[in-house]
Amino acid sequence: NCLLRLNDFITALRDCATSIYIKDDCIDAHIIKAAALRGLNRFDDALSELEPILERWGSNDIRLRHAYETAQFEARKFKRPDYYAILGCRKISTEKEIKTAYYQRSKEHHPDRHQDATDKAHHEKLFKLVGEAFEILSQEQKRKLYDEGFDKEAIE
């Protein structure tokens, strides 16, 4: 646990592997291993580590269930698009700044402004992402949920 606080995730993984080798039913070692994997942005590995443990010892253990749900949440958070970067604005931007950034990006990526077929398809995809970003960030409640880490599916 101290190694996690020091952000020494590799050593924490090594220690957990040793603990699990010695005593396979040490739930704390599995939970710390999953936390170390999350610290290394290996969210899918953390989920695959916890799934068999959750099945083996059941979902009765609150700590184990919480670790699994946290890994799921962080995996979704890691995969979601960065709407602030898409619009080219900061996280502390006002609604007016977000609206201005939206108009600039939507003009830049509007499919009608590009003639080449592959270029047009690329900009059409970006144009849709810009609209999605504006939809989330322009509404206060949705923006708050996005800033807390929720993805578009969870917000809507």
C-alpha cells in the first residue's frame, strides 16, 4: 500500500505477485495488484485480474467489488475522448469561450469545406466529435458529470 502512495507501481506489482504466490487467497494482494495496474494505466489488465477473483470468492466482499467497479469506471474514463482538447479550450473555460471554440472548430472541420473524399470523411468524423463535445460542455450538468469522469453514455 505504501508503494502505491509513492507511485512505485512496478515494485508494488512485484510484491503482490510474491504475496499471491505464497498465499493465493490473499484478497488484499489482489486488490493492491489491481490498483497498481490502474496506476500504470493498464485498466483492462486490472479488470481481467479482478474478474476471476470476484467469481471465485463471490461479490460479498465490498472491498473487492469496489475495486472492480473502480477499475471499470477508470477504464471507461481513460477511453473517452478529451472534449476540451477537441474544442481546443481549457478545462476552466467559460460557456462563451466554449461556444467560440465550437464555432471555430466546426468551421475548420465542416465537411463541405473539404473536397478530397478521404479528407472529407476525416473532417466529417471530427465535425461530429466537435458537435458532441459542444453538446456535453455547453450544458452545466453534463459538463459537471464529464469533469467527474463520466463518459457520454453514462451522462445521457
